Amino acid sequence: MRLTVFGATGGTGVEIVRQALGAGHEVTAVVRDPSRLPAELRERADVVQADVLDPTAIEAAVKGRDAVLSALGPRGKGPTTICADGIRSIAAACEAAGARRILMVSASGLAADAGDGPLTRYVAKPLIVQRLLRHAFADMRDAEARLGGSGLDWTIVRPPRLLDKPGKGTYRKATDLNVRRGFHIPRADLATALLDLVGDRASVRHIVSVAT
């Protein structure tokens, strides 16, 4: 498949690019600073330096692709709009270029639902997690709404706490519901899940939570 990855120099983005190339996919990595992408990946991927917030600058990078993956994420805990502004621009570029399939990384902490245990649902998330990460979650919530309101074949992927450790090669998932006792996932396993979901038509226009 021909894939385009935004946020390709971040922790999750690098894993997506690495695994996609390893699986034989043709990968376009859209980045602000190419030097932040590991050299062994720069040599094998089509690296495009562009401003993700400019739809016209990234339109060529998504044209003709089988899927577009956004691993954009906020840095720090202060107010931010990078996810919402980024996905708005990417969606506009996809619509202009005729690209249909798009997957976006969000966060399971946004929702406290029946998939969570009582302590997580009624205490940990609403009283602790959602307060500590209120700015990042507000940005992600806006991004989800923007993508959900588009006419694209979207899938929103919600992981819990991300770990910078080797992946296990396995994960659990739940559709439109959080994963029970899904407290964390290695970035490598999140990348695996995202690539698995690219061709999963049952996930189109759904929120999929993943965890180990």
C-alpha cells in the first residue's frame, strides 16, 4: 500500500514508518524537520518537508495514497490546537486530492465509558486524568469532532498511556468503547494496530480503542 504519515518524527510516527516500511509498504513521511527522522528511515521513505497546517502544501503528499495516518500530538501540558488544526488541514488536503482513508491517533482518556472499570470510569478519569490533561484532551476532542464531521473514511484510534518500550506484537481492541483494564500500550504495538486497521473496513467511521 501507499501510505502517508503525519507526525512521522514523533515517538508513534517513527514506529508507524518503521513497521510500514518493514512490511513492504510505500511510505511518505511528512515532516517539519527531516533530520529528526532516523537516518535509516529517511533513506527508505519518501520524506516531504512541509507545514501540516497548510492544506495546499500537503495536498501532493496525500494524493493517490491508499491511506493517510496522523500521529500528531500535543507537546507539554499547556493550551494547544495542533491536533485540531492539523487534522482540519489534513482532511482538507485529502478531500481536495481525492484521498479517502484516514486514521488519527487520539486518546482513550477522553472518554469514561462502560468499557472502563468503576474506579477508572468514575474516579481516575474524570477527577484526575481529564483534569491534568485538560488542554491536550480539549485539542484532541476538537480534532475528533472535525474529522468525524468530514466525509472521509475515517477511523479514530484511542490508545491509553503510551510506553517507550519494545512492543509485544499483540494488542486488544474495542469498537466505540474503551478496552477493559486497558491502562497502557507500547508505541510499537499502537503502530501495529494502526497498520492493521488501515485495511479494516469494519472500522470505518468508528472509534477504536486499543491497549495491551
